[in-house]
Amino acid sequence: MANIPVFWSRIVTFTALAGLLPFVAGLVLTLMPSLHLLDQIVFERALVGYGVLILAFLGGVRWGLRLQGGAGSDLTFVMGIIGSVAGFFMLLMPYTLALIILTIGFALQGAWDIWSVGVPQFYSQLRRLMTLLVCVVLVAILIARFTVS
């Protein structure tokens, strides 16, 4: 517990980490397909939908920062909506392709949040950790899909 970095507050840190749970469940169910209690296709669609929801949320955070006069220019509004629009199309794609694009989307959104001027330092640090964890889990799901029979 003491080794977990605390960003802003413990509640922010633990709720951010809790948001990783659906992705971890996706990895566990990919590694152990016999554990599927739900229809696998429905679960895969739900997992992509959850990822799309989080990408849209992250774009909304950037809109909020910009509306308060920080973090970017008016281009922020355009960039902030791209994840939502791309997410709509990800919902229509085959699962593997959607996971690949979702991983790229999280990496790009994370890089934007980490390296932007005007983003609070605690948020940038939190995004660095969460981007790393989410991308690692999504890549692990992709690898597991090709290695677990």
C-alpha cells in the first residue's frame, strides 16, 4: 500500500485504479476462456464499449480544463472529440481491430495529457500511470488472443 503513488488524494488514486478492473477482467477471461459466464461476444462488445466510454471521458476532461482557460488552444476542443468519434466506429469493428485502435487511442490521449502545458502536474502523473497500465493490459489481451486456444 505504501508503494502506490497517491495523486491528489487517495480516493482519486483508488478510483482511477478501479477503472482498470474491466480491462483486467477482459485479460483474465481471455487467458481463461472457461471462466466466461456471459456470452463472449457480448462481453467483448462491452469491453470495447467501456474503453470507448473512458476515451470519451478523457476528452471531456480536456474540454473541462480548456473551458477553464488552461491546457491548450481552441484546437483542444477538436482534439478532445476525436476519441469519441473514433470510438463510435470502434463499436462497429471486429474485436481485435477495435482493441488495437483503442490501445493507440489511449496511448495518444495519454501522451497528450502527459506532455501538455497547462495540465495540472498530479493529473499528468496519474495519466502516465493509468495510460501505462491500460495499454499494457490491452496489449496483453491482444497477445493472449493469439496464444490461448
